[in-house]
Amino acid sequence: MNQSLGVAPNLAEHTDEHPAVPKQQLFLKQAIVLVLEMLLTLPLGLFLAKFHVGGIAWIFGGIAAGTVVLQGCRVFYKYSPKPNRTARKVGMALVGLTVGASNAHGNLASAASGIPIFIFLTLFLMLSGSGIGYIYSRISKTNLLTAMLATVPGGVGIMAAIAADYNQNVSLVALVQAIRVTSVVFLIPFIARTSVGNYYPQTLSINAVWLNLDPSQLGLLLLVLLITGLVVYPAILFKIPAGDFFGALLIGIGFNPLLHWLPFVGDISFSPPPLINLLGQILLGITIGEYWGDKPNLTKRTVGYALMSVVMTLATGAIAAILAMQLTSWDWLTCLLVTAPGGSAEMILVSLALNHNVEIVTTGHLVRLIAINSSLPLWVFLFRRLDKQFSEPA
């Protein structure tokens, strides 16, 4: 599999001497790599925070750490670890829990009233992504399904996993998705800083109280993490797309109302400590960086075609934002966050860090996630049929 994707085979993961050992060795190596990435992220995140990037400095630090550590493993130790999907799922769950808790007191009813607009914008982005994927496949001589998985704004981890399930070019899909998500995550705060006057980024500095040590809050934290694990694990087990994020989001929204409904619980409210948000950002950033660091030796032409498709996708997102401004009373930044062609978890997290209409952005991206994942079997079937038709004359 690795050889067919242009990646050097990972000799460290295969041994015939001790058949029961490789899984243990693989787990240990993945744990060591993850620890190194997190240790490197901390100083990088603190350094970036000095430049007033805001709370998403930790995503940027994670991207840099994931890239550096994986490339270091490949260059210096001849070991090629694959992107850690488990770490990404944990990060998605932590982000979902944080976002859900922040939306618990938001006006979700008013945001839900805009669902027809969200559906329209989602269809526009999906159709535009399909058109861009077709152009990309014809120019780059890539099969249609791989091109579509690379250009549809569904997120790095999800699209790369789908590509692996259907034996497509995972490296190429991850490359295009990683370029787009990274570009959007970098561009949005810059646009907010330059074009929005009331932009006040949330920060998570070294002086912040990252964890509330009150026994009742610690107990509630352990309880909500346990419930999240019990809900998220079956979603992952049954391969529900974005089930880790959805499940944790619902728990974050409903946890406090459930506490207040219980007769034996007093007037207690729970809010996830900043440490949960911090860890979620770090893990998401690290896994994006790992997809960068996992890249094989790609040609300049391959990277150029990938950049071309990303530019077209970003332009489509800007057009969708303009349409949203015409159809709603939302400001420019809200429309941009709703229609930004990045990963849904990353974009919701950016809106949370910017403290800007989180409930609207969350609803918009949830509608997009549901639409993409529910229609996934249909358009995968259609694209595979089209691939066969295009290959028949040759």
C-alpha cells in the first residue's frame, strides 16, 4: 500500500521474529512521537501567542510541531509514522465538547432558523467543489474520485480516511486538504484583524488558569469526559462520519441542562476548563501538521496543481460568503466563517477563538457536515462510475 502511494515502506513496523510484538512496538512509537509533538507545540504556541495571534496560536504551533517531528523521524531515524488518527479523534471530541458548552447558552433557535440558507450555501459549495474536482482531475490526469475527495471541503482526516477505504491516492488527497485547511486557518484571523474593527482574539497564555482545581468541578470534568468517551467510542466503532465531533458537541450542549434537571444536584454549572480547549487545538494542529510531514517526494507539478485547486476552492468560498451577505443580515466575518472551505472543527474553533457568532458558525458547519456525510455514498458511487466511463476509451 505504501509503495503504491510513493512512500517508502516502513520497515520498523514489520518484523517476523516476534509476531505479537509489532502492535506493541507501533503503539509505543506512536506514543513517543505524540509526546514529542506536544512538547514541541507548547513553546511554539507560547511564542506565537506573543504576536497576538489569539487562541488559535496553539493550532499553528501544533501544525509546525507535527510537520517537524514527522519529517525528523523520516530524515534522521528512517522511520515513517503515519498520521495519528486516534489523536485527531480525541482532538475532535475535545473541541466538540468545548464548542457545545459555549453554545449551551447561545441563541441556537435563531441560528436554526437559517437552516434553509445553510443548505443552499452547502449545495453551492458541494457543486462548486465537484466542478473544481473535475477540472483538477482532467488537468492533473488524476482519477475523478481521488480529485473529488481532494477538493470537496470535508476536512483532512475524514477525506483521507475515505480515500484509504476506497484505495485511492491518500497522500494526494491529504496534501490538497492540508493545504486548504492550513490556508484557511491562517487567513481568517488575518482578515479579521485587518477588516473588522472590533476584533478581540481570545488568548490562552501561560498565566491563565488552565484547570479549575475545585473538587466539584474536577468531578464534573471527569464525569463529562467519561460520558463523552462512552458516546464517542461507539460512533468511532461503527465508523459514523464525524461521530466523535457530533457526539461530544451534543454532550457539551446538554450537560448543564441535564445537571439542572436532576433533583439531587444543587445550583451547579460546569464549563470545560481552558485546558480542554488547549488540548483539542493542539491535537487538531498536530494531526494537520502530520499530514504535511507525511508527504512523500512530490513533484513540483503535483504541488502546483494542488495549489491551483486550493486557490479555486478559496475563491468559491469567498463567492459563497458574498452570497450569504446578500441573503442574510450577518456581517462579513460571520459569512466568511460559515462558508470558509476548511475543516468544520477547525472553523468552529476559529470562531470560538475570535468570539464571533459561534452559534451561527456552528450550525452552518454542522449542516455542511451532515450534508456531505449523508450524500457521501451516492457521490462516491457516481464518481466511480464516471471514472470507469472515462477510462474505457483509453
